[in-house]
Amino acid sequence: MKHLVIKINRADNVLVALQDLPKGTQLFFEGETYTTTETIPAKHKLFMQDMHAGNEVFMYGVLVGKVQYDVLQGARMNVDNTKHAAEPYAYRDVNFKWEAPDVSHFSHRTFNGYHRKNGVVGTANYWLFIPTVFCENRNLSIIKESLYSELGYAVDDKYKSYTHSLVKALESGESIDNISLVPNNELKAKRTFKNVDGIKFLNHTGGCGGTRQDSETLSRLLASYADHPNVAGVTVLSLGCQHLQLNDFKDELLRRNPNFDKPYFVFEQQKAQSEEQMIQQAIRDTFKGLIEINKIERAPATLNKLTVGVKCGGSDGFSGISANPAVGHCADLLVGLGAKVLSAEFPELCGVEQEMIDRSVDRATAEKFIRLMTDYDELAHKVGSGFYMNPSPGNIKDGLITDAIKSAGAARKAGSSPVVDVLDYTEPATKPGLSLVCTPGNDVEATTGKAASGATLILFTTGLGTPTGNPVCPTIKVATNSILANRMSDIIDIDTGPIISGDKTITQMGEDILEYCIKVASGEEIPKAVQLNQDDFIPWKRGVSL
């Protein structure tokens, strides 16, 4: 460890502990001496000067909180002595300039993707099952069980084998405590369709019983997934009497893409002879569709065909120091190469709104961001909440004391390029560069929304560990620290801990992340979330979700 603490921005008045600092630890930093007045756990912050009630606290160069009572230099910031605070924001005509990073190393690189007729390129080739209403979830689950096991898409069956061993032990009178989980390292049955990366199912709880507005939003969301670059064919199951009618879904799909031409099968249960007949036909027709999309093969594509979503979840006090800025450098490289980058989680932009406004390419873009942020926050306040209540207990335990601290660190994953567009939920990304997508901070709702806007890969940073994935968009997990990466290696793909230890720079790690993205986009690397079939999908009903 080269340093015990770090100061993120020259304007900051707190230091971040890079390792546990016992009470009485003397720190020599930038010509000054600081002594901890209490134990400062790694990832937490200590005050650089005596603070008085009402004093402002700065991190990342922005206001992140206000002190509630007098505290001494060297004391630990906590939820009692510091409360959330953020600067007001408004449009102002600034001349934002951005210098793209050196992309010469990547300028002639390609990835092997799936080219669609409308010019987009997928990083995967999936068949998608969509229910228009929750009543069809059971039928989808039956179809999934049948297709996964027979076509080679089931995950490792070590847990089934373990349960089988427990049953055998019980029957023979043996102690079940002596039964161990044995990993199945044998190759799975060869997939029937080598060019079909998966069969995915969008089970959900909507389509009826809620508001008509919820059904309309769900229709747009499902249509965006059917039209996704990583989706090659679609099977839709409908009951018949629900709010979200098949015609509404078809109309939405054609509004999004008037030239939609993927294999597309529709089944309505209330018009079928029987449930058995419908499921049989759905499996048979889908099987025929799989034969067709299996003929599509990967081919080289330039990196400007990538659309990469950036997300953080299970964040810790290192997120804004290691993983997020490394992903942010990767995002800047992608923008410099002409690709699309999508950043979402509007509750986690609370406190850095002015930066995003100032980076907007024009007034219309800035004002759309202001409107969406203001409306969303006002909705939260109407039910007694607010963006300031976003940090989870896990966030707080690991050093993210206020929402503005969390937001300032979270924003770094979007890099430093101009904001070229602001998208409402389910709006498609159409412009090269960085777009902001209005979603909750909730991990699955945010990744669900990012894929809806067209992300073909998602970079997901985490300091605490989260298994989140997405049905149609390969999700790459980036750990903020090596302890997590080693402890949860079954879900983590990339370790940015070397930034904390001083063994790698943010620039080096950002380039490593882009190299990994190219391999995943080419099918050469399979992220852990994809290997585990971690297909999380939660539609946002536009209610208060932080």
C-alpha cells in the first residue's frame, strides 16, 4: 500500500481511508499531519479540519453534506455528524470543452458480432419469450424447463446432484451433514444450436390489474426488448383479456421499428384448443425459428457499433475511486471511438446535476434532464421520500454516508465526455456518445431500462457484491477491491483493486476493461452473470423507486 489515505479533489475537506486506521494513527499527507481521533475503517472519511455545525463538506469537488454539530479534525464522518446537502442547479450557457483520450491503440480494432438487417450489431444471438401478462408466466416456465435441459442451456446441475445425494443419505440412514457439494466440471451436453447464445424469458408481474399507463409503459419496454440488437427471434404468449392487448404490443413494436422482420410467433391462450396444444405449438414453432437464427454467424464489426451501459450497484467507499473512474475511462475511450455509452440511475445523480447540465451539448438536452430530474424528485417527496434517502444500509456501512457522496462517485463511471442526449425510460439511444437514461437506481430496474435503450453490453461496478444480470444484455461485473473479487470470484469478472494498491492506474485499468468488453462482444469471454443465467428483469412502473 503506497498511501494510507487519498484526497480525491483539491477542493475536498475530507480524506478517504484506503485501509483500516486505528485511533491515534498519524497521517502525513501533502505536508500536513493528521491524527485520527477514532478508528477509521477502510473506505470511510475523516475530516481534515475542525468542523462546526452548518459547515459544508466537499468530496469530488462538490458539496456532499453539512456538519450537524462540532467535530474535530481526524474524526470519522458518519450519519449523525453529517447530513446530505447538494447545490441547486439550473441551465447556464457554458462553453464546455472535452478532449478525448488517445484511442489510437483501439482505432483499428473490431469485434465479432451479429449483424442485423437494420445496421445494428449484437454482441449475442438470443431467442426471446415474452408474456404480455403475468398469467402466462407458468406456461413460460414450463417451456423454459423443456428447452433449457434439452437444448443445452441449463446451468450447472451441481445443486440437483447435491439434493439427490441428500435424499439417498436419508433413505440409507446416513448423516446428511457428511454430504458435500461436488462441482460438476464435466462439459455440458453440446448445444443443439451453436450460434444461438441463449433462450431468454421475460417473466414479469404486469400487463393487467394495474393502471393503463403501467400497461402502456410495459408495452414499450417489451417492444424494445423484442427489437434489441441481441435478439434474433421472438415468441409472444398472451392470455387474451388483459389490459396489454396483442395489437397494442404489435403497434408499439412497429412504431419502434417499422421494418421489424425477425421471426415472430404469437399465441393467445383463450383462442387455443387447450393449454397443452398451445405449449406444444409454441415449442415446435420456436424450434423452427431456432433453426433459422442458428444460420446467423458472427462477423467483424468496428467498435463504434457497440452500445455499452454503465451501472454501479452494491457500491462502497472505493466505488468512486477505483471501479467507477476506470469504467469511466473505458466510457471515454468508447465515445472517442464513436460508440454509444448509456448512464442511468437518476437518483444517483443527486448532487452532480450541475456538472451534467454543463456537459450537455445544447440547451434542449440540458432542460430535458432538468425536467426529468425535477419531476422524479418531486414524485418521491410527495410520498415522504426523496433522492437523499437513496443510500442503502450496505452503502452507509461501507462509507457512502450521503446520497451526494454516493452520486458524486457514481457519476464517475460515465466518464467526462459531453452529454449528447437525455432519454426517458425505454427511449432508444440513437446518437453516438454519452446519453443519460432516466431509470431508478435500483440495480435490476436500471439494467432493465438500460437494455431497453439499446445497451448491448453492461459494465456493472460493485464494492459489496451483487449477482445482477440481464436476459438480453451480457453484464460484466467489475469489483472495486481485490478482497471482494477473490471472495466472490464466482460472480466477479474484473478486479480494479490494483488501483487502490497503487499497482495500476485508472487509465491502464480502463484500457483493460475495454479489452475485456471486446472479448465478450466477440463471444470469446462469457461473463459470470451469463454463465449463471442471471436473467434479472423488473419493469419500472414509474412509481417511487430509488
